[in-house]
Amino acid sequence: MSSIQATRLKKGNLILLDGELYRILELQHVTPGNLRGFVRVKLRNIRNATLNDQRLRSEDVVERASLDEISMQYMYSDSAGHHFMDTSSYEQITLSDEVLGDAVGYLVPESVIKVEFYGTEPVGIELPQTIDLAVTDTAPAIKGSTASAQLKPATLETGLVVSVPPFINVGDKVRVNTESGEYQGRA
């Protein structure tokens, strides 16, 4: 276990509070006028999926959970969950929507992803910084429009919807930032 100051926490970190394992969903540094600053954190309990709001003082130190990462291949999703296979032992695991959160929109079959384990329990995945996905549905390009600040929604092969420039068409591959969910460019 390693300790980390509350102001150095980041979205996605796993921490231990009162013996329970939590993933940070959102955090906000608050510095009100002449009062002491604090960190407002929205957490999800890994074991029972309950949400919890916590207020940490800037000088508070929390325990960061140490995780093991195993490269696994994403196979498919069904009503039971999302299925992954260890590429070395061929052992399979299933992760639920609650464990994966927003990462579900970035899962492409047969892609190799690092699955995070806390002891023997899978607690999440680590996505690459960007991922390339094909556009399956979007409005047609408008003649005469330039690549200005106008954006249109596009549905990608995983079901994820992102805003793209008007020149992007069905079948194009686009690069998406996995942290912000924003369009980065053509792939």
C-alpha cells in the first residue's frame, strides 16, 4: 500500500477508506475564499457498487490500493457481462457494467487490454490514452460547410456517441480520447 495526499488524487484511482475499496469517479478541488481548501470526491464502492460522497481536507493522506495488471483479450459482451481471456493461461473472467463504468464504450472485440486486480478480484481495466473506432452512423456532410466549430453527433462501432466535425462520414475511422470521450482526429 502506498499513501497519497488528498490533493494528488486523480479520477480513476482506487483508494482504501475505512477498510473498503473505492474507485474515484469525480473529484473537485475547492478553495473557498479565506477558508481552508478541501477535495470533494465522488466514490464508488467496488464490492457493493454503492456511491459515496466524501470531503477530504487538503492535508489528509489516504491509502492508495496497489493493483496487479494482467494483459487480457476482450472477447465479447452478453447479458452476463463482458468476457475477457488471459492471453497466457486462457483463463476467462467476466466483468459487469458497474466494474467497467464508462470504459464499456471503448471495448473492441479481440483488443488486448490490461485488467486490474486487487488480490484475486478484478476491479477494472486500464484503457490506452486514445482508441480508433469506426463511425457506423452520422448525418451526411453538408455541402459548403467548412471544418469550423460546427460539430455533429456520430455513433461509433461500440455504440459510443461523440461529436465530430462535419466532414466525417459513415465508415471513417476516428481517434477518440478515452479519458474525455472527445474526438481527436481521423485515424
